[in-house]
Amino acid sequence: MSKPMDAEYHGEERYSKLSIAYTGTEEEAAINTAIEVCSKGCSIMPNIYGCDISNGRKVIVIEYQDDYDREAGDVFEKILKHLDIKLCD
């Protein structure tokens, strides 16, 4: 049985990052869809990248820089809700 998706948030003044760990291509597709759907209407574009972590898991990272209006928080909340992730460290 694979471990469910989980998320971690890090933020500083005008900078926010959400990392979502997952296993499998189906989860990766769901994350990419959530990013596309939930970031519509945001005035700034995020930097998005991914990498392998451990035990066959991968991570997608969404970073907003120079977020003067703090739009990233709303986008991140929508993404977590869309993916039904209840806990974010």
C-alpha cells in the first residue's frame, strides 16, 4: 500500500513554498491538475519543480516569490482542498 500524499509549507516575507510528496503517476497528474485549476486568477506565476525523495516517493514544489499581496496562501489552500490533503506541516 502506498503512502498518501502529504504536504509541507514554508513561508517568509513575500515568499511561500508548498511541497507535496506523492507516489505514482496518477497522484502526480492529480497534483498538476490541482496546480493548474487552483492557480488561475493569481497575478503572479509560481516556480514549479520536482524531484525524487526516498522510498520511491517524489515531491512537487510550488514557490511564489515577490508575493506582495500574499496571494499564494489562498492558492495553496485551494490546492490542498482540491487534493483532499487534511494536514500540512
